[in-house]
Amino acid sequence: MLRALASLFFYARFLREFSALGFRRRQPHWKPLAGNYRGQRWLVTGATGGIGRAIALAANRGGATVLAAARDQRKLAKLREDATCPEQLLPIAVDLSSMTAVAQMRNAAQIAERPVDVLINNVGVLLNDFGQTEEGLETSFATNILGHFVLTEGLRDAGLLQSDSVVINMSSGGIYGTPLRREAMAASTAQGYDGMAAYATHKRAQVALTGLWNQRWNGSPRVYVMHPGWVDTAGVRSSLPWFRATLKHFLRDAEQGADTALWLAEARPEIDGGIYLDRSLQPEHCFAFTRRGECSAEDLHQYLEAQAARCLS
Ligand SMILES: NC(=O)c1ccc[n+]([C@@H]2O[C@H](COP(=O)([O-])OP(=O)(O)OC[C@H]3O[C@@H](n4cnc5c(N)ncnc54)[C@H](OP(=O)(O)O)[C@@H]3O)[C@@H](O)[C@H]2O)c1
């Protein structure tokens, strides 16, 4: 009962900003994007569905070569078919929840041949049931955070992310409901598993990791974290059917969800903390309780490093 009330409060609090209402209110004040990405190489994870697909197609339309990563070969083929320049849409079949597969992908010739100008760490799943990968990781933890950690750090170590590259982490408004917590991040048993809490913690972790990477890397590459707003996608339909049923008339479309990522890739604002929504910087915290993290960004980094090393040893 308490939890239902808390959810109700949360969704009512953010409805005006995160729904299509917020997007429509702000959009008239924006300059149109130039949308010219000629000569750039983009790597987009989760490129076959929802927001990732809208980003991949827009980048390709703007002349970028897009390395499109997702699991399903048929969806990858369809993405290529729908691309403006199919010859510049390179499908990469990979499961982001497997660290072995991510490490292999990162070393594959297709990726390793030239630096990536724009990396969009977009895949994110909210799983209602506990599951584990073959490497013994809770599946949403592996997909949402560890896979992107291995990918991003690996690309940078290999010199494939450079000073003029940008990394965009796709987080969520779910961050406003949780502090940074190590325990909730990677459950090891089904007992007491709470997929929603795990998802929010991963999204909070993306914000912390973004800050840490910027601090350590000093803008080479620049790393941004963003929230796409509430978007009507297959992911939302399958993970949050009640949310979708209640708010379907207020959800954004995938192109609206993709807008801020395209804007960040083009505008490349100075790094200044916070999380982007609708082309503007928003605070990392809206409530005092989320400031009281149970671990630091450094602890998080160490933990991710150890988990990745265990899987890759
Ligand atoms: N939709 C929203 O309202 C909303 C709100 C806040 C934040 N976000 C964030 O925005 C991002 C995109 O969300 P979305 O709603 O567009 O997602 P979606 O509709 O569920 O699309 C998921 C994409 O990720 C791919 N994918 C899923 N698991 C994968 C895995 N293990 N390895 C590789 N690819 C995988 C899927 O393709 P395959 O199945 O072929 O692999 C598909 O291309 C996520 O990070 C999400 O947390 C979304």
C-alpha cells in the first residue's frame, strides 16, 4: 500500500516534465538540429528498438556510419532495410549482458578499425523476474550497467574514444527514487528481488559513473548522462503494462525520446554535472534522501571493475 502511494506520488510529481506534455511545452523554444553527422562513426547499443532505433536511424540519415548493436539478427536486418544509407548501417549482433561477448565485440575489426565519435550506451531493461546470465550476473545489472562499463572503458583503453568523442549514457527519471546503493544493484538470489529497485539503482549508477569518468578523463572523451522522458516503446509495454495503460495518451514517441541524445552529440555542451532532459541540465537529485548514497562513485567503479575481471578472467 505504501509502495503504491509512493509510486503514485512519484508519477504525479513528474508527469508534466517527463511526459509528452513536457516535450511539447519546451520544443517551440529550440532551434532545429542541423542533423549533419557526415564522416562520423556512431556506436549505438539497443539500436533495433524504441529510442535506440530512432537515434540510429537519425544518425544514419545525417550521414554517420552507424555501428548498430543488439541481439536479434532479424531486427538488425530490418533496421538496415529502413536506413537511409543501408551501406552505412553496420549491424553487430551482441548480447550486452555477456561480458565475454562485449569484450569480443569491442575487439572486432569492424569496431577496432577507427575511433568512435559518438557512443550511445542505450540498452536498458527493467526485468520483473530475477534471472542470471551464464557468467553468474543478475541479468538487468549485466545489461544495464556492467556491459556498458566494459564497452566504454575497453574502447577508451584501446584509443577508440578520443578527446573529440562523446559518450551518452541513457539513464532514467528512476534515479529520483533511489540513492546509489551497492546492495540493490546486483541481487544474487531470487529472494526479495525487486526489478524496479534494481533498474532505478542501475540508472543512478550511470549518473555516478558519468561524473567519475568526467573527473578521471577530464573531458577526453566528454561523457553525458540523459533521461529521454517517458516514451512509448516495446520495453515499456512489456515491463510496465499498468504504467503504459494509464499514461498511453501522455507518452512520448521514440523520436521525441531520441531528441536530447542527438542534440548532445551535436551541441556538446561543457561538462557540468547533472542529467540532461529535453536539451537542458536537470539536477541529479530532487529529494534529500537520494543524496545519502550507501557507496561512493569510486566504490562503484571498483566493484564494476572486479565483476568485469571475474567474468573475463
Ligand atoms: N521508454 C522509456 O519511457 C524510458 C524512460 C526512461 C529511460 N529509458 C531508457 O532508454 C533506453 C532505451 O529504452 P527503450 O524503452 O527504447 O528500450 P526497448 O524498447 O526495450 O528497446 C530495447 C533495445 O535494446 C536491445 N536489447 C535489449 N536487451 C539487450 C541485450 N541484452 N543486448 C543487446 N541489446 C539488447 C533490443 O534489441 P534485441 O532484443 O534485438 O536485443 C532493442 O534494440 C533504456 O536504457 C531505458 O532504460 C526509457
